[in-house]
Amino acid sequence: MKTLLFKSLILILAVTGCKHNPRNNTEQLRVNKTIDKVISSQHVISCTDTTNGNYSCTLLFDLKRQPGIVSIEYTPECWAMFPLKITDKTATIYWDVNIDSKYDFDVVKVMNAANVKYKGKPFMVLELINDSLLIASYPIPELIEQLNATEKNRKLFTNNFHITTY
């Protein structure tokens, strides 16, 4: 009887203890680091999503050489730079595009057409989930839809950006 009671107690503690285990709690997976510390701790940080084997655009943070700027690579020949504001919890990217492109890609046409309408407005907000993942939200969804529509085989602006440091 005592053995059965003891085994039952152990089982109850194990089951209820797992619910409070930090490894099983998404909130606890958040690192004690701030997004500012993760982004500025390395020389260069690249963030990309490779869902379905296709690359999204790449976010490049090089805050030592370009403070307050995020560069977004659409292709090796097409880059855009945007102002960036970082708080402890988020990085907000504002629409005030500076384009560096060899060709007049469809994405360049959309950016140029949208530049006046959305200038100075936040268009992407990044939240640090852990040391290797940023989650993106988009305050201007119609702009993101237009940008994503310029590519047939990939989604430029995704919900997840995986961090790689150089």
C-alpha cells in the first residue's frame, strides 16, 4: 500500500512538475538578453528564413558601421536600407527606403511607388524570441503583400527570421 501511494505521489509530481518546467514553457525560452544586446553584440547579424527551401529577404544588422540602419538584401544586386529604432523588446523598421540596385526589379518598382505614401511609418516590428530567432509583425500588411507579390517562388517578408552571426 505504501509503495503504491509513493509511486502515485511520484507520478503526480512528475506530471504537474512538467507543466512548470521552464524547458516546456515558451515564455521561459525567451532569453534574458534584449534584442539590442543580441543585434549589437556581433559585428554583423544576418536574419533569413528558408521555409520550403526558398530564402526570404535577408536582414543585415551592422550597427557598429551603420548605427540605426538595417539593410535588407532581396538579391545580391538589390539592397535597401531603412531606419531602425531598437528598444529592449523590439526593433522597429521604418519606411524611408534608400535603394541600391543594379536593375529595375519588380520589388524596386513597388518600393519606389510606396516611398511617398508610407515614408516615416513603421512597416516591420521584430521581436526577439531567443538567441537565434526574431518574429516579425507588419503594421502595414498591404505594403508587405505588394512586396511579397513581386516574387513568384519565395516570400520575401516572412514571420520568422533566423539569426546568423558573422
